[in-house]
Amino acid sequence: MRKELIITVAAGCLIGLTSLSALAASAFEGVWKVKDTAGKPFEITLSSGGAAKATRGEGMTGTWKEEGDAALITWNTGWTTKITKQGNQYHKAAYRKGQSLDAAPANSSDAQKVK
């Protein structure tokens, strides 16, 4: 009986720890200040549920996911944005619709987390 109790408690702890790590916030969640292809500043908001939005004139929305040391954002415009951690700084790279992420980006700028 005692062995079963220990196994049950251990299993409960493991499930609890797994659940907490799934709820841990990504370092990419929040508001990012970046620049567009014309050099004009705008903000990208990455929400915990995977939603993305930008303060661009056309009201860009999309989804995002964390991939390694980067946040990959897929926009409703067909563009893709990648915010990558490089040392102690972050960098934004933007790719046109259909452009390979292995190609040189159409636009890049520093990315600064403001919230």
C-alpha cells in the first residue's frame, strides 16, 4: 500500500511540474518595437495564446510560435517575420510572401522588447 501511495504522489508531482512548464511564459511574449521596410517604427505584440498583431496601417494580424532562439510570425498579409535573440540583443527579419527563410530578408532591423 505504501509503495502505491509513493508512486501516486510521484506521478502527481510529475504531472504538476509538466503542467507548470507548459504554462511558463515565453521570453518572446510581449510588445516589440521594430522598423518596417521604409524605416518607420511600429510595434508587434506577441500574445501567450499564439496570436500576433502589429500597429501597421493595414492592421496586420497573424500567429506566432517559438522555434529555438526565435519567434516565427506568420502574418495575414503573407509576410513572415522572425525575431531572433543574438547574444544580449534581438533582431527582426521580414520575408515577403513566398520568400524562403533561408534567403536574405526583405527587411531587417533591431527589435526591442518594450513591454
